[in-house]
Amino acid sequence: MDLPVRFQCYEELSESQKEERYHNFHFVNLKGTDLKPLLRDKFRPVLKTSGFGRISDSLAIRVVEPHYVHCLQLTFSSKQAGRFFVRGGIALDFLPLSKGSEFTPKGLRLDTDCLFTKDMTLPNGNPEFDNGTDLAEADQTIDYLVSSFRDFDRDYFSRFVHFPSPLDSLGVDFVRNFASLIARNSASEYGTWGATEKLFTLRLAMVHVFLGNTSPSRQLLEYGLANYELLGLKTRYEQLLRELL
């Protein structure tokens, strides 16, 4: 697909195009408040039809029975106000939130409470959605946003529909390989972990405890205790491991 220059990846631009993009992001493009009516009229109905409910101005979730929760967050850039980003996440309704409180949809935060997160991108892999310099360009941006969401819903969210698949197959080897990918600034097919590696490992162990899979949960906890500086999480690791013995 041939995308307008404003949607092309930064590294593919000429120096003059990079300068123009920087200038537009800072001084020319419409701001997030200008796009809100278009998002309300063109994007939010698509989310609603797809089963997503609005939690806040930036976050929508979809509960997929029995336990998966799909999250979608749209964030306007604070440093360069002429663009926005969209990120998806996978949470589970039986896992506590990051501060240890019981799961509630309204308390959910994508960056800290999801097991996995992943950028939603344009067809060329660019995660930057350019607001546009006028309403016509903004309208085109929302069209690309809708199309990108449908692709993301089909290719990513659909992996997490039939609980416990694929989580029941993930253990220490996955965590080890996952960390290696992140260290190389890459990601797995499931995206990246939400919050931190040590919290991800704990949550995956809790999933296996929930499923009654004692061996992989114990292995994950022992791996975390042996390889991470857990600080405040150490007590939670040790307590869960004692419950398995």
C-alpha cells in the first residue's frame, strides 16, 4: 500500500522531509482536541460495534469470556502534539492490578496492568498517526486508524480469545527467549510485556496457578527469584511459591 508521505516511517524520509515533519508536529498539525469530534463520530462507533466499551477518553476495553480483557489506548503525544499513538494490551480478569488491588475495569491501566502490550501501526509498521494539517487530512487519518484497528483486531487480539490458549503453553523458556528479544529491541508475536519483566513472570506464574499447573508455576517463580532483583516483589514471589509446596 502506498501511503502519503506524512505516514511514512521516519527513517525512510529525506532530510528535508524530516525537517518538515518535525515542523508540522510542533507548529502546524491539528491538535488532539481538533480530532476528538472525528474520533467520536468515526472511530468510537467502530469500537462499539467490535464490542469495546469506553473506560476513559483514552482507554477502551472488551471483555472476552471467560477471562481475557482486550485493551486499546489512544494517546496524543505530549512532546509533539501533532501526532498520536495507539497501543493494545491483554489483561486477565482474575489477576490483581499492579498495586495488588482486585481487578476492576475502571482501575485498569494498560502500561502497568496488562500481561502483554503491542503497538498498533499503520500498514508499513509506523506507529505514528499524523493528525494532519487540516480537517481533510485529519479525516483521512481516522480512515487509516479504522483500517489499522481492524487489522490489529484480526491479527493480534484474535490470538487471545479462547482462554487459556496460548498462555497455558508459555513457561520459563518463553520468558527467557522473551527477555532476549526485548534486549535486542525486538518483540515476540505477542508484543512486549506490560510493566516489567519481573512482574510479567509473576503474572504468568499466577496464570498457571489459576489453571492448576503446579510445575510450570513453580519453575517460573524459582526462575524469577534466581534471576531478578525483585525488591518489593520478592515477598509476593516467595509467598506464592510457599503456597505451591
